[in-house]
Amino acid sequence: MVTAIVFVKTDVARIHEVAEKIAALEGVSEVYSTTGAYDLIAMVRVRRHDELNDVIPGRLNKVPGVRDTETHIAFRTYSQHDLEVAFSLGLPDAD
């Protein structure tokens, strides 16, 4: 799995609309509204690197209201959530 983090600048009046359209794209797992230099952060997850071309410049950048993007490709994921899933046996939590 290839993960790309896409920082998105939008037209200010269209942040909600743009976020919903990006979130609906195949390959986009979630979209966060943020503070700072960028309005949104989209998490793109695909099977192969060449699929990023279809998702990011092919569809995400073409969503009306997207003004600019900056893409970062993740090398490795470090996540407590992922570790919990990996070591889970499907048993209920003991109290």
C-alpha cells in the first residue's frame, strides 16, 4: 500500500464543498480540515505508485475550488492504531 499526504489550498468559501468532493474520490481514505497554510489534508492510499497519478493530478487537482496542492509520499507508517490491529486476537477487552 502506498500512502500520500496531500496538502490542499482551496477557495475559502468552498472548503466544505471541496472537502466532500475530495473525500468521495476513489483512493482517498479521509480528508481533514486544518489550520495553517493549507485548508485541507487528504490521505490517499493506493496499491501502486503509478496509481497516485490517477488520483492526485488526474482527479483531486481537478476538483473545482482546489487552488494548490503539495504532496508528500509516506515511506513507512508508525501508528499505535495499526499496532493494536496487528496484535489483536479479536477478543473483547478485559476489564
